[in-house]
Amino acid sequence: MQLSDFDFDLPADLIATRPARPRSAARLLVAEGDAIADRQVTDLPQILRPGDLLVLNDTRVIPARLSGQRLRGAALARIEVTLLAPMPDGTWSALLRPLRKVAPGEVIVFAPGFHATLDRRAGDEGLLRFNLAGAAFDAALETAGQMPLPPYIAALRPPDAADREDYQTVWARTPGAVAAPTASLHFDAPLLDALAARGVGRVHVTLHVGAGTFLPVKTDRIEDHRMHEEWGEVTPEAAAAIAATRARGGRVIAVGTTALRLIESAAAPTGAIAPFRGMTGIFIRPGFRFNVADGLVTNFHLPKSTLLMLVAALMGPERIRRIYAHAVAGRYRFFSYGDASLLLP
């Protein structure tokens, strides 16, 4: 398929820069088969069935954006850093802007007692070695860093104190993501309680969402696109809960494309699911056979993005075009802080 097959016109004023308050007050487009209905996220307990299982990504977004000064004698330069991922040798891969103003061995100071040395360059990224590690590093990053808002929000406004809470799920517990699993941002404690009372189960998996989720597709043929890799884990307990749900006829519904990509990475063609721990670069596009997921809660995605290709794989390209046309006409809010959809093929 061609990249142009996944393009659509999106009015700029439909890009949400703040979330709904409360979280579960967001609108919910429900697409089941060919039917489309306009609902609210708070309606999920009435829409889902007892025995369904929600798969939630418990990754925690780190305040990965840092602003510092490069030291070179008396010459100072402002350097903006976005952390991408920890490396096995103890360094962090990072985007540095402007990278050309930092040479290997030079120091960037972010706060008193908190700095990093550029270990080496790797393409358009740098590898930074920080002076702190463990809990001391986490504490310093929490103080000096900012939440890494997606580019389409950061272009409209800077991050602020509200994003510390808004851009984090209520169940976040495993630090490591530099982008939020945004479909999960619609869930709050009252909604979780109502779902539990309905008999809808939930299980946690972990996929550390990387900045690669925002990379544009640059190939005309989508099959030629190389997907970024992210680290994830499906524990034995999570795999067992998913298998038990399927065995008794319940539906497995991923909350977010990250959770869906992970459980499909852990699945066998037979539909069996096993524990998984490691990197996944799975690229779900039309023609993909889903082995575990029966449905998906997700936000509305960018034109020409791999996430739009994923939902087109789940619902079918023609059907997803109708769904998105309905969302635009109905003025649903798009992207990370936008409204949600429940997709049931």
C-alpha cells in the first residue's frame, strides 16, 4: 500500500492541547462492525461485557526533556536534550539540539550537581554519560526535567506543571517511557471502579514508549518502512490472565496501540500467548493477522502515521476512513490529549 492511502485532511483546531477534565469526560467513538455511535468514555462500563479483559500499559513517563549549558572554557551554549533510552553500557541515547555544538568529552550542566558528558555521537543522536545513577539520577531528573510532550503539542505551547499529572496514567509504575500510552489517559479511579463492578477485568503489561512513535514514515510503500524498537514485558501472570480470558470466551481489549503491539508480539499464530521480555519492532499494517486482541481503545492518530496503519489493519482501510471522516465531521479532538475510540472489528 502507498503512504498516500493513509492521508486525510485534519483541521488544525481539532488538535487537543489539554485533556478533558475529568479524564473520563472525553468523548468516545464506538465502532463495532460497520456501526458507529457517539458516546462518552464514562459509558465504557455499559458498553463492555462482564468477562472482558482490558490490557493496560503500566509504563511511567520520565521527565525526559532537559535544558542545559555546554561548558567550553568561558564559552557557553544552550543545549536542549530529550532522553530516548538507557543503554547497556550505562549511557543514555538522546536527541541534542543543536548536536553540532557539543563535542565528545564536553559537559552539559542541567542543574547544580547534575550534569552529563557527551560520550560519543551516533548518527543524529548523542550518547550521554550522567554523573548520577540510580535513585539519585531519578531524583535529579524529576527536579530538572520536563515532561516530553509530543511535537504536535509542543509546537503549540510549552510543557507546564499540569502536564506532570495530565501526561501520566493513573496506574503508571515502571519508569522508562518518553511518551505516554495516551489512550490510558482517559481512565480515572471512578471509571476503573465502575468497570470492576461490571465484571470487566484488567491486567498490566509494560512497553516503554519511545520517541520513535513520533517518527514520520518516509517511504512511499509502507512495506518499506522500518519500525522503531521498544522494550516491553508480558509477565507470566499477565499471559495467564489473557489466556484464561480467551479460554472462557471473554474478549481481550488492548487499551492503547502500545499494549496491542506488545501482546501481539508475545502471541503465537495459534492464538496462544506466552511471557515476553525484550525488544519489539512489530509493524502492524493492513494484512496483519491479529492473534490475541479482539478490540482496541485508542485515540485518533496522525495522518500517514504507523498508528493509523495499525487501526486500519484492525478495522480495514475503508472502514477506518469512514470512522475518521465521522470523527472529523463530529469535531472529535485528536491526538494525545484528544478523545477516544473503541474499535471492535
